[in-house]
Amino acid sequence: MFYFNKPIRILFLAIVCLILSSCNQQYNFKSQHSTPPIKPLNQVSLLPYIMSKMTLEQKIAQQFILGFHGTTYNNVLEEYNQLNIGGVILFARNIQTAEQTRLLNQTIYEHNKGIPMFIAVDQEGGRVNRFPAGMQNIEPAFQIRSSGDPRVAYDKGEYIGRQLNVLGFNVDFAPSLDIWSNPANKVIGDRSFGTTYQDVIKYGIPFNRGINDQNVITSAKHFPGHGDTFTDSHESLPVSHLTEKRLFDSELQPFKSAIKDDIDMIMVSHILFPSIDANTPSSMSKAMVTDILKQKLGYKGVIVTDDLAMGAVVKNYSREQALMNAINAGETCLLIGSDIGDIRYQIEFIKSQVKSGKIDEKIIDENVQKILKLKQKYGIV
């Protein structure tokens, strides 16, 4: 078992502090309240050493971001730490008070047996609210857009980022960069910053910067766009008949802007686009994830699936099929929010696919390298 032991962590942090002390003037403060995020420290990296000490099982485990039940540190979380799972996501079921949430997140971090986890949450504002009781939420994105002022969007994002930072979260699965182009779409609706890509860019990108400037990783979603569907992917598989040209002309424009703005994560939705891939939803489609997102849009960051426990997936694919399809499509991280199942078995299943040649081991190594670089960037490792 590889352990990222405390002497190595202390040495790493000491070098980081030394570099930061000489580079502070390089930060571009967005507002007087901003906390400058830790930028990539290419001069100093323990990543090759860490990678060399990891087993294949541990590399596979780094790709998972998993949910759990309970409001305190428990045996499930201990197992995640033992296995070197890449991250956890907290839902309303895990959150009661600010102090309870802060203590839970702190304990998750302190009990790591190897590489510290992403500690993630969905906090968009409006009806997607995970703040504990007593902590002020913000209005939905569509209402922020009605202010007519991108600075308001930035300030709202900054507020969310500051609160999440205090609570101990390092990842926020926000913002929603979907265009509310179908008025009948209720799964997105007022979670969107507008009915045109221009409005989504105008308000969604500053909102994202506000969160990010508080040293919280953000994840643009739901690539390539969930705003023109009728079906809720939480329940079943939506089908969109938009063409690739339409996507590039409209739906993809906010994601292009986020990529230009150096977004650290992008979440891919479970939507079938027959004109692009008639067989698999976007989250498992190489045509969507690799050909369009990575190659045509040039995105080099971390790509995470939407929740693989959602109805759009579980009603159509076994867990094994979903995992293998997602990795081969080009996903970096595998998100499972509930109904986790036997995680040890799932790691072993992916390992068996690597050993049989059905998953290229180079993909696993490239994914882990991206994950570790992102964790280093934000001081998680």
C-alpha cells in the first residue's frame, strides 16, 4: 500500500510556501475580498514520484468521486481513504450545520491514507442549494442575469466560493452553462443564466470566476448542453436531435468561453445526440468527449461524468458497461453519487479491462496525471 507520508507532505508544503512567498505580486486580485488561488507550480513537482509509487488499483481509484451516507466520518469514508479514492461528493443528506459540515470535511482530509480527496458539492444557488441551515443562499442564475450587471454575477459567485472554502470544500460542480432554449425544460430552467448563449457567457463566466477566485475548483456543466431537452436525465435518457453545427453555433459557445477562461473541470451530461453518436449518450461517447470536447474544442482539463447512478444510465447500462464506456470515451473522473455498490469490485473490474487490453493503461496514467496536477494546483496535495 502506498502512503503519501507526512514527511513528504511537509517537504512539499514547505517548498510551496517558499515559492509563493516570492510570487505573491503575480496574483491578479479580482476584488478586495478575493483569495488568490494557488497556481500551477511547475518548478516543483512531486507528481512523478507519487505516480511511481502508486499501484494500478490506486490509480484507478483516483478516478472515482463517490457519494456516501451519514453526517460524520464513518467506515465507508475510511474505506474510501484506504482505497485511495479520488474524491467524495456531499449532498443534503450529509449536511446539517456549518460546524458539522466543516468538521466532517476536515476529518475526511485528515484521515487520508495517501492522496487527499476532492471534497465536492453541487452549490449553484437557487433550488440547487447545499448550504447548511442558517447559511444564506443566493438567488437562481436566471434571476442574477436579470440584474443586467456581470459584476453582480461575479460577486454572487465570490460569496459562494468564500462560504464553501470556510466549510472545507475544494470543488463546486457549478456553474450551469446550459442555455434555457426550451421553455418546457424544467430540469435546467432558472438554473441557466439566459435563453441565449450570449447571456450565459455574459453572466456565467463572471460567476464562475467569483467562485474560482476563492480557491475553489469549478466544473462547467452540463456539456454539451442540457437546456434544449424535455426529459430529465435523473429519471431517464433524454434524446436531442440538435446537429453538430447547431451545437457549435450555440450550445457549445459558453463552454468555449469557459475553456478560454481556463476552467479546471467540465461535467458531461447523459444525453443521446443521434446526429453525433446514435448508440451512446454524451457522457460515454468518444465522438462527444474526445472528438468534440478534447480535439475540436482543445480542452485539456479534467472531464467528469454526470452522476452514473442517474436514471439515464442505470436504466440502459450495467455499472460495468458505464464505467468502461466512460473511460474509453475520454472521461477523467467517474462520479457516482448514490447506490455506489461494491467499489472494490468496480476497481478490480476496471483493472481486469486494462489487463485484457480493453482499456489502454496509458489512459489511466494520463487521467491520474491530470487529477494530481489539479490537486497540486489548489494545494490539495
